[in-house]
Amino acid sequence: MWNFQTDPQYQELLDWADDFVREEVEPLDLIWPHLQFTPLDGKRRSVVDPLKERVRQKGLWATHLGPEHGGQGYGQLKLALLNEILGRSQWAPVIFGCQAPDTGNAEIIAQFGTPEQKERYLRPLLDGELFSSYSMTEPQGGSDPTQFTTSAVRDGDDWVINGWKYFSSNASTAAFLIVMVVTNPDVSPYQGMSMFLLPTDTPGVHIVRNAGLHGEAEGHGSHALIHYDDVRVPDTALLGGEGQAFAIAQTRLGGGRIHHAMRTIGLAQKAMDMMCERALSRETAGSLLSDKQAVQAFIADSYAQLVQFRLLVLYTAWEIDEYDDYKRVRKDIATVKVLMPTVLHDIAWRAMQVHGALGVTNEMPFLGMVTAAGVMGLADGPTEVHKTTVAKQVLRGYRASDDVWPTEWTPRKRDAARARFAEYLDLEVGNQ
Ligand SMILES: Cc1cc2nc3c(=O)[nH]c(=O)nc-3n(C[C@H](O)[C@H](O)[C@H](O)COP(=O)(O)OP(=O)(O)OC[C@H]3O[C@@H](n4cnc5c(N)ncnc54)[C@H](O)[C@@H]3O)c2cc1C
């Protein structure tokens, strides 16, 4: 059965969320930019906690998680519809309990964690009381995890971790880290890596630097270079068992990628809204910008890109709910990941152009969106690697021709068709 409708009760909640984000949450992006992952101080807490409470009362807190974890169990499709709204604002995902990278981290602790790990890390994470960081990329290579060298070696009942990790987002404000390390160098990396959960203040965890993105002041970035220097953790810090890191990473990154895509729809829609408003408001050379064919092409191309992207994201979210198996949905998640930077880049760029000089100033958000598009082409893996995944998955549905001529080679197909219908062809000839 196909159905492109949102049920009316949920639509009411989405309408509420849309107003709430515009009126109550977007202003936080202007007064406290980039502070959404910093533990709340007194002033911010007095504003943020009541907003979170209103979200909880509406039943929209961490909706994708099941009731056992404080959510509604609405799943990914409903989260997608909500995230489209939240994507407009940096603060909104935090206020609604579904911010990256914590959503992906929460999902793997919920799925693979022991009861003690859930109690210690998941519960406060879901309550929005602390943040987490995922520490996987290394300075010498991010796209290819088989190059990772950070290791954990058994020592009695403990493990001792040594090595370097790079771009561990939010590590400097996170209460705990999920780190992926080599635990058995003698087997394939796919079986020889494990994940550990550890508090950020564990002795030996040194945050050496925090890289900032374009536009952030030096020293104010949030992507940590971490030196793990003889970091001792107990056996109970293992997440999901020894050698399970790849399987867990697949779950985590699959979820993270689609959540980014959901929010990207919201950001691209915001750029689209600004482009259309400007086109209808600005007059030059005797007519409105909206009357110029070039601007109309910007609007049409943007709409076409956005609506295709949105449908694929919603469909992929539906597939995740339906199959409950990220591996099975891998092709479409990778396709979404490939499209995401281009869709946001193109729409933001056109919207910026329509705004003329104002568009490139720091009084408008367009260059931030263009930077965000660049980030999306790298975070959670570069576009090129995801294209390879898409191609490999697509090719699985095909097999090679066992003949020198392709299956659709017309002369052979025509001969076969003629042989099949020879009786009728002869009759036709006879009638002429
Ligand atoms: C904003 C941001 C946040 C991030 N957050 C985290 C985080 O929280 N935790 C974490 O662990 N990591 C994080 N990362 C790191 C991210 O996962 C890596 O940057 C990414 O996997 C690419 O690795 P790399 O930067 O080492 O690039 P490299 O692996 O050096 O790749 C560089 C380029 O080479 C090309 N390339 C690489 N491999 C292939 C291939 N197989 N085929 C064709 N071309 C290829 C691509 O053009 C690629 O962009 C974050 C990155 C960004 C930008």
C-alpha cells in the first residue's frame, strides 16, 4: 500500500513544532551560537530547561526511541518529518533530544550496551544532561578504517588504550567517548576492532587541540585531536563484545547519516524560502527578480532537487522502520549521503546569488550553509566512498552477460521475435 499522507494527529504536533522552533528556538541560535553542546550554565539552563519541558509535554522528546528509553517509539519516518523542521536551527535538535552525534551514539548503546552501560551513559544522555563523542577517525586516515592503529591491549582485567584520534566532535564538552580501536591485529580489521565506552576525564585522555570549521574563531572549534596515552579501562567498558566494532559502526553511521539528511531538508528549505521571498521583493531592470527567467530557473531547479531529495529521505526512513536492518537499507542511505551536499550547496548558492551583495555578507546565513554542504561531503565518510557503496550495491542486482553481445542486442532479439511470431509474419507477407 502506498500512502504519502501524515496522520492528522501527528501533523498537529508537527505544526506545533514548526511554530515553536521559529518563535522560541531559532532566537537561541543568535544569542548563543555554537553553544548547544556546552553543558548548561545557570542562565542558559533557565531558558533551555523549560523549552525541553514543553517538548516533553507534547510527547516530542527523542521520539525515535522506544518508551523504555523515554521516547515515543515513533521510528525514523516520523523523526524525518520532525527533523525537517528542526534542521532550520542549530539548537532545535538539542531541545528535542535528537541531536547528532548523540542520537547515533544513543542508538548503539541502546542496541549493544549492557544494563550497567545503559544506566551509566544512556539514561543521562537521553535526559539531555550530558553529551557524547564518537572517536573513530585517525590523523593518518578517516575514510579507510582498516588503516586505524589506535589499539587496546589486555592487561589483567583491564584494557590499555594507546594512539591518536582526530575530529572527535564535541569531545571537549562530552562526558564520555566511544572509541574504536584495534584489539586483535592478527585477524582482519573487520574482526579485530572493538569499541569502548569511557568517561572523557579518564586519566591518559589528552585533548591536544580542537579544530574549528570555517568561520569559527581559532581555538573555538569542537573537533578534537585526542591522544590516548596509556588509558586504562575495565573489561566492562567494552561495547557489544570484542571484535564487534565494524558491525556496531555500521549501525551507528547508518543512523547518523540519515538523521543529517533529514535536517538538511529543513536547511535547504530555509534557503529556498529566503530565495523566493527575495525574488518576489526585489525589483531591478524594470521587473521583479521573480520575473527573470534565470531566477525562475534557480527556483525551479531548487524545487526539483529538494523534492526529489526529500522523497528519497522519507522513503529511506520508511525502509529503516519497515526492515529494522541498516544493512538492508545501505544502498539508499549511501545514495542519500551522496546527494545531501550537492542539494544543500546548490540551493544555498542560488539563494545567495539572488540576494546580491547582501547574500555574501555575515548578515545572512548562506555562506554558513555552503560550508555546511562541504562538511556533509566529508563527515560520516566522503562522498566518493559512498558512491562506491551505491555502485557496488546496485551492481549486486545484475549479472554479467554470458555472450559477447549484450542481452539487449537488437539483431538477436529481433531474430528471436521473428522466430516466435513467424506464423503471423508469413501471413502478413502473404496478404500483401
Ligand atoms: C564536521 C566534521 C565532523 C566530524 N565528526 C567526526 C566524529 O565525530 N568522529 C569521527 O571519528 N570522525 C569525524 N569526522 C571525520 C570524518 O569521518 C572523516 O573526515 C572522513 O571519514 C574522511 O576522512 P579523512 O578526513 O581522513 O579524509 P581521507 O580519508 O584522507 O580522504 C580524503 C579524500 O580522498 C578521497 N577518497 C578517500 N577515499 C576514497 C575512495 N575509497 N575512493 C575515492 N576517493 C577517495 C575523497 O575525495 C576524500 O574526501 C568528522 C568530519 C567533519 C568534517
